[in-house]
Amino acid sequence: MMRTHRNPARNFSRPRVFLRTAMRSIPRRSIRALLCGGLAFALASAASATNLVGVYRDALAHDPIFRQAHAVYMAAREARPEAFAALLPQLTGTAGKTWDHTAGSQGSISSTSTGTPFVFHLPYAENSNGEQWSLNLSAPLFSWTDWMNLKAADSQVAQAEATYQQSAQSLILRTTTAYFNVLSAVDALQAQESSLKAYTLQLQQARERFKVGLIAITDVEQARAARDTAVANVIIAKQALANAQDQLEVITGRQYTTLEEPGSNMPLVMPTPASQGQWVSTALKQNLTLIASRLGANVAQYNVRAAFGNSLPTVSLVASRSYSNDNNNETVFGQVFHGLGSDINDRQIGIELSMPIFSGGGDLALIHQAQYQSIAANDAVDEASRTTVQQTRDAYLGVITGIANVRALRQALKSSETAYAATAAGYKVGTQTEVDVLNALSVLVQARTNYAASRYSYINSVIQLQYAAGILAPGEVQVIDRWLTKRVPVFAGEITPSAMTPPPAPKR
């Protein structure tokens, strides 16, 4: 039974509550954890991939959009550890060892004992080696910007998870829509092929009746025109089926020769609760697109606060430890002098205050930019909220009217079948014309197509309603799969001119 529900483990209705629950559970979530429910019932219930559950299983494994969403989500999860790292102590170290040799001579002026100056060259050589290392610690004590960035990262991760789960629900919606589009195209093709056979037979009968003088040549030409139109409609229906199969293959990565369609006893289930307002209320709390938009507004608000923090001071604890050792010896006039090196230990600790004074107006521009981005994000929330309400109302009405439409078109089909049979019988006894029969047949074909399409439209509305309300789960695929009891061939065959064009009408 289709009904609203709330998942307490994923409370998206209040972003702050969702943030706390999401942050506790995200480290344990992965593609396997998110999909295990869907894969479990798929493997247990689907003996082959020709039913809806099996097709959904293929979509889980092969849909590139969903796989891309998973990669984006996993990347977004790293935003929090990146932001949290800025609040942790930063430790850097350096170490090195050097060897140096310097040799040459240096000119100098001196004087003799009598005071006569002269120039002499002092030979010089120096050999040195040293080693040094240092450790530098910086621990932030106060940084408003870093704290706001951490809060923004929390919202970013929560937004990414909401978006990822929305993509999981979107996969169900896209898969079922493509699945029933194929079945709808099959029904349309079967209806057109049936009408082609009927028009072909009608043309043959018209020729025979014309030969014996029962009808005029005008009736024959009308039958031929109807048959030629049916040929064109079959070609169009084959193309539509091939296109629908290609769209399903884009999602699942494979083609199918048979699928299961609804049986004659398919249930028509009313939404529970039977209140459009309650469904809208649920959607405003649990629609994942809307939740992601709200979390995006939270991110934008924290970005405003972070931008304001660029004008505030930061306080850090700084400490360092360094050591250097140099071992030098010099050679002058052939005499070596040792012990000219140094051995130094240095320790420092302190508190550092950094205060921005003037940045050319850049900080103020960043604040204004973040404020406008926050305004845009809030407007996006309003848009998402209104869109959610509109989509939920439309989907609810789609289910309600879909039920009535299926029932009405089922009766219309029965009436069309009766009308066609009566018209065909009247044509045989001469009370109906060729035009009457062709018109009745055209109405019958359209009634069959409309009835088949109405059932798929109803099922799609059920899925869309739960998707808009944010409660669509893999279990719903299994529920709908129980409605599908009739296996039909859906393979369009090789696309060639001869395969696409029906055979010409036999001549007599």
C-alpha cells in the first residue's frame, strides 16, 4: 500500500538534527551500505533480469549517473577532515647536513719596519661540515574563520549525502520510467501491427466486393489509403520502440528480449493518506532536493561568517626547537687551526597574535560576495520549495486521475471492441459502409493504445508521488513488480530497411 512514512535514522526535516545524525553515520556508509537493501531483494527475488526488479538491479550496477553521484559524494565527504585539520596543531620539521670547502688567497696591504707599504697574498683554506635540524609547532587557539569553515564543511557533507540519496531515488524513477516506456512502445507497435493486418484484410475484401459490383472503386481506394497509413504508423512505432530500448540501455547497460507487463488484474491503489495536503506536508519535510537546497543555504550562511572572520585577529601557540653543529678548520700559511665551529641548541615558545590591518578592501569584497551568494542560496530554497509543492500536487492528482482514467479507458476499449464487431457485421450485410468499418477500426486501435498507456502512466504517477515526497525506496520496486504478471517480447530486432518496412499488401 502506498503511504507516507518517516525514517528516524535520516531526519532530513531539521537540518541541524540531520547534521548530527549524518556525521555519526557517514563514516560507516559506502556504496555497499547504501545499496545493500536494493541488491538484497533484487538477488533474492529476480530469477532473471526480465522483470522490473532485475532491470533495477542492472541499473544499480551499471548506471553511469548513479556511479558518478557516488564518486562525487565520496569526494565531498573529505571536506570535513580538511576543515578540521586547520584547527589541529601543525608540526613541521627540517633536517640537513652540509659540507663546505673554500680555498684561495686574499690580497692585503702591509708595511715594512721602515714604513714602506707592500702588497702580499695570504693563502687561505677552510673546510667545514655541519648538521642541523628543527621542529616547529603551531597550534591555533582562536580562529573564527577556521571554526566557521568547519561548520560549513559539516553542512557540505550533509548536503552531499542528501544529494546522493536523492540520486538513488532518482535512479528508481528513471529506471521505472524507461522500463514502462519500452512496454508502452511495445503496446503501441502491437496495436499498429494489428490495425495493419485488419486494414490489409479490409483492402482484400474491398477488392473482392468491387469485382462483383457490390461497392464502388472509391471504397477500394479508401481501404488502400487506410492500409498505407497503417504501414507508416507501424514504421513509426518500430522506431519509437527502438528508441525506448536505447534509453533503457543507457541506464542498465544491456538490452532485453522480454519484459513483464501488468496483467488484467493490476490493482489500482489509492494514495494513503488520501489527502493532497498531507502529501505536500511530507514532501516539504522529506524531499531530498529541498533538503539539499536548505543545507546549501546553511553552507552559504557559514561562508558569510567565515568571510567576516578574515577581519578578526587570530591567536596561535607557537613553539620551536632547533639544533645546529658546525665543525670548521682553517689553514693559513700551511698551519691548520681546529675548533672554529659552533654547537647551538635553541628552544622557543610563545603566543602569537595576528591582526589584519589593511588588505586593500579585499576582505570587505569577500564579505559582500558571500552575502549575495547567501541571498541566492535562500532564493534557491524558495524555488525548490515551490517546485516540490507543485510536483507533489501534480503527482497526487496524477495518481487519482490515473485510477479514473484506467477504469474509463478499460470500458472505452470494451465499447470500441463491441462497436467494431457490430460495424463489421453490418458491413457484411450491407447496412454499413467501408468508411464506417475503417473509422470503427481506427477508434479501436486508438482505444487499445490509450488503455495500455494509461496503466503505465498510473504506475509512473505512483513512483513520482513517492519521489516528490522523498519516501521512494527500493522496496517500492518490488511492490510494483508483483503487479507485473505477463511476460511479453520487447526486442525491436535489427534495424534495417527491410525489417522496418512491413510487407506490401497482396494483389489479386
